[in-house]
Amino acid sequence: TKIWQWFLEFFRDHGRTPTEEAFSNQSPKLTLPPAQESVQYYADMLRERYAYNALASLFRDGGLELKTSRKPLKVREMVRRVLLELDDIATAVPDQDWTKTGDRRLLNYREVQEAGGVIGIPSPFEYLNRVTGGWQDADLIYIVAYSGVGKTWALCLMVYACWLYGLPPLVMSKEMTTDRIGRRLDAIHSRLPFAHLTEGRLLTHDEIRWREDVRLLEQGAVPLLINDDEAGGVAHIESKIIRHKPGATFVDGAYLIEDDRGGDAQWKQLTNITRDMKRLAKRQRIPIMVTLQLAEDGKLALSKGMLRDADVVIEMEQTPDMKDANEMLMTSMKMRDGRGFEIRLHWNMSTMEFYEVETDNKEIPVDIVTEDDRVEF
């Protein structure tokens, strides 16, 4: 028990499991046998065994108490205390003391400063990167729009930017097949007119370029994984994340995600899904981006919980006149950190060109800090 308590205290103080050296310093009389697995592995085993023993004792003592005293509320309190204890010890997230972690925040600021404010996975759009800092670990981002405006295209552009950045994206396509998502990525990568690609009317030089690009991709490019299983909920998405370890995950079609908790009403199901998605992003420490459809009245078609749980919500808007002019408007519906934004994009499906033409702040103020002005931490 004393060793377990020391394990817990060490983890909460330092945010990691102790090394063999730390263990030997704490308990010099105990000799650790040669191990084939990491300390983290054995710590997890110890945590599971502790939970098993606690539950076994609860079932035994609770059953006996219920049988002898017939006081269900007393047993309920026993269950509540044990579950609270297990919830505390089973978590892999340590408690942090704000007064003792200032150096880490100062170091993080230096990293932000040296990276020009963009420390996360970049999008294809410079100004969007400036106001968001890039997509960062534990971020939950929604792309919302009316049906047919271009949510999936926007998602594919974000996927492609992540891939160019050198991190393997995972695409969970609830709406489209892997081939349809793959065609969109081909069009972006090889600059193929999408209408010509889908109708089999590519010009010869476009087709040759596409074939060459396909051959190059097969020669060891960063993986870009696509899954089009329409069944399953957030747990299914997490299983894929654990298996493939992507740099970021992109989900197309939030309304088709199943509720793992089995809510009995639609609003409850949707609340469960968005809450579980945010927890998943935090637990796996990766950004997760999801497309979401707007209803006819301009409100989110699913749940207000989406806005509450999201870190960034981006709305895509394109009127018929804007479509004719190859324009798209991107605005922020929510920004947990940073300022809101409005960006007018050039959005040309014939040339596969997507870039910023105008923002709500054409001249972005940047504090220029010289090396002499910087404070050494």
C-alpha cells in the first residue's frame, strides 16, 4: 500500500511514472527484477489490480451489508465512495499545482514566440493559422455549413495540410466511401479539375501528372488513412486512433456517429456524442476535426452541446453569386482562445486553387521582438 501511494504521489507531482532509479532511491531495500516492459506498463497493471481488489471487496461487503442490515441507502453510499476512489486512481491525468508549474508555461510561451504564434498543425490558410495558432493537442474543431456548400472539401483541405506537415491523418468518413474521399484528395494533390476527374474527361497531361503522383505516393509517403465504416460511435473512433496513432483525426458527418451510451432521446444522444468527442480529444492528446450540418434556420442541426464542447467552430458560407465568382466565406462561430475571424477565400474547383483573398484584419499587428529584448527563462 505504501509503494502504491508513493506511485500515485510521484505521478501527480511529476506527470509520469517513476523510473527504476527513482524507485530504487525510494525503496533501496527492494530489488526490482529485470523487466521486459516499461515501468508505465507495470504501473498500469498495478492500477488495474488495485481496482479489481476494491471492486471485489465492495461486492463482498456491500452484499453482506445489504443482506444483514437491509439498508440499501447505506450500501449506495459504500458504492459511491469506492467509485469516487477508483475514478481518481484510474485516471492517467495527474493533478497539477499552478504555483509549481510556471517554468513549463514560460517555456511554452517561448515555443509559441519562436514559432511565430503557430505551434499546432497548420491549415492551408495563413491568417487562420495566425488566429488559431494551428490545431493543437486536445482541440475539438467543428466545420459547419448548409448541405452542399463544401464542408467535406474544407475537411479534405485540412487533412491534406496535416499530411503535408508530415503527420499522418486519420479520416473517419461517415458519409462517403473511401474512394470518394480519395478522389477529392487526388484532385487537391495533383490539381485535377474535379468535374473532369469524376466524369472521366481529364486532359492527357493532367492524367499523366496524376499517374506520376500516384507512383510517387507509393514510394513511402506519410500514411493517410481513411475509414468509411458508417457504424460505430466515439469508442470505434478511439479504437482506430489507438491502433494507428495519427497526428490528427478528421470525422466527416457528425450526425451519423452512434451514441455509445445509448441515450433514449435524440438531444441526449447528441449531447453524449459531442461530450465524448471532446473527452476523446483530451484523452488521446490530438486535435479532432468534425463536419456538422446547419439546419435551414441557420442553427446547428444537432445540439447546442456542440458549441459548448468545441474549441473552434468554423462556418463556411457560399451564396450562388459567390459560387459563380469562385468565392467562399469562412467565419468563426466560436473561438475558445484567440480572436474571432472572417476570411474570404478564393475557392476554385476547376483549378483546385484555394487561398485567402481578404480577411477582417488585412494588416495583422505583430510585435517584433529582437534577441536583445527577449528574457531568458
